[in-house]
Amino acid sequence: MKRIFDTDCEGPVSKNDNAFEITQSFIPDGGKFFAKLSKYDDLLADIDKKHGYKAGDTLRLILPFLKAYGVTDSIIQEYSAQNILIVPGADVALKHINSFMPVFIISTSYRPYINSLCDVVGFPVKNTFCTEVSLDKYELPDSEIRYLKELHDEILKLPEIDIPASAHKRKDLDNGTIKCAERLDQIFWNEFNMMVSKKMLDEVNPIGGFEKANAIRKSCNITDVQLSEVMYAGDSITDADAMKLVSESGGIAISFNGNRYAMQSADVACTSPNAMILAGLALLFNDYGTQAVRELASEWDQRKYAFESNINRIIPDFTVKDVTLNFIEESNIQELIFKSEGFRKTVRGESIGKLG
């Protein structure tokens, strides 16, 4: 049986959040600014379920502000190439997996970052799906640049957005969150309609949400593999649709150091400081299919050392040190979310770990 391994990039392969880091580096108070727009992104995608909007569209909302503060294609390219942080073992894991099954990276990240990462880990660029973007093709009038900087300052002063796990609609949110969201609605969906910057929002299509699910379908078409024979690894809200597609089709969706959005859509929860566990799971999946991975996750504490020994015969560097694996069920999901989100912050850092 022919099977494939599809994976998100930022999380399972790298520690970066490239768009966050670029914004933090080149926009005043950029980390705080990006985090607020990221929370707004979570609200639109998960609470409002806004028509035509998908998780990860923060990467288009942020573009006019990057342009206003002088960020260019060459700046993104150079910054990306110089600041790649690989999850320990990810480069080795990808090489091992690619030796026995097709592998695709499906990422919301901008193309310059993905190309640079492929250079570092030796992964074929042709097997990647990501967000295509060029800031240099857009020219903004000076008056609009000034206004974008005024909006930047205003957005920073808006109340923080808080989305409790129990929230399902805007009315479930606190007054500050609703006030912030309503002003951002006005900015992005009314004011931007009268700005040159609107072209960026219209033309850039981040690969998140349903676009990641579409990319999985494309990877299956390329390899002539059924969706039921896909393993997908992800960690955030941008992976939720992809995970649901794979899981509901009979494949296996792995949350790798995931947040609650990923955990709610995955079959298996994995926490690990090292990505080599993904190579072992991919090998098991390639040889025996979905059920074998489910059973291993359900019996991890009893079977992990025997599993390590078996995988070591093929992948000498494989280890289960500090790895936890659980099959996600209604009875354990809240505990697993708490543990995974805590571990996630130790691996990727507090600022990035808190992003949706």
C-alpha cells in the first residue's frame, strides 16, 4: 500500500514563526502588534467562521503594515535565511521519511522562508506548498503610508483579545475583546476597501485553513495516493482543517507540540523536544497503516521502549527520550491540551508558543 507523509513546517520542522519574527524586527512594537492581529485571526476563523476567511490570513492582514515600514522582498529573503531555527532532529527525520515514502511540507509561511529552510535541511522545494508573496510589486502613496502608521498606533492601543475555550460566538467574549474586534472589522473590511493596500489583501492567499486541506488533496493527486493513506503532522489553528480532512478520511493526524486548535482536530497528541519521533511514526504508518499508530499511542507507556528498539534497526538516531504519545479521546483531551500547550512554550518560546 502506497502512503505519504504531509507536515506543517513551523512547529514540526522549525521553531520559527517567520511572519511574527519579521514583524517584530521591522515594525515598532511588532511582536505585540502581530500577536493582536493573530488573535483577531483566531476570532474570525474559529468564533465568527467568517465566510471566505481562513486561519492564517494574518499573513495577508500584516502585509500593508510591513510595506508601510519599508520591508522589501530582499529584506524578507535575507532575514529568513539568517534566522532559521530547526527543531532538533527534523532535518534527519525528513531525510529518513523521504527514503521510504513521499513527503510534502504544507506551510502558511511566506515563500522566501520556505525556500531558505529547504536549503538548510536539504528538502526539495518542489514538494512544498506555502504562501506566495512579493511586497515589491505594490506601491503605496505617501498619504496611505502615513495613515497605515497611524492605524498601527491605534491598533496597539486597542483592548487585548481574549478567547476562552468555552466561547462559541462573539457574545461569549468580554467587552474589551468585542470592542477591539469591531474596530478591526471596520479597519480591514471597510476602510481598506478605499485603500491601495486592498490589493495585497485580495491577491495574497495564505496557505492555511482550507487551503492546507486543498494542498493535501494536491499531494495525493501528485502521488496517486488516497486520503486514507496520509499521515499529517501539525501544531496550530492553521492545521485544523487539514487534520480534520485526514482524520475523517481514515488517515492519521498528529498534533506535534500542538495548541488547543490542533489538539481538537488531531487523532494523536505528541509532545517531544526532538522531531525524530515523527520518523518512527511515519515508518510504522508506512508499514502497517493508521490502526497501528492509534494502538501505539493508546499503549505508549507499555510499548515505547520496544518501539524504540525496533525503529533503531532502521533509524539508528531514533529515540523516545522525553516523548509522550496519547490517543486523543473525549475523556482525556482537556488534560492533554493543558500539557501540550505548556510543553509547546518550552520548545518554541513563550511569545510564539502563545500564538494560535
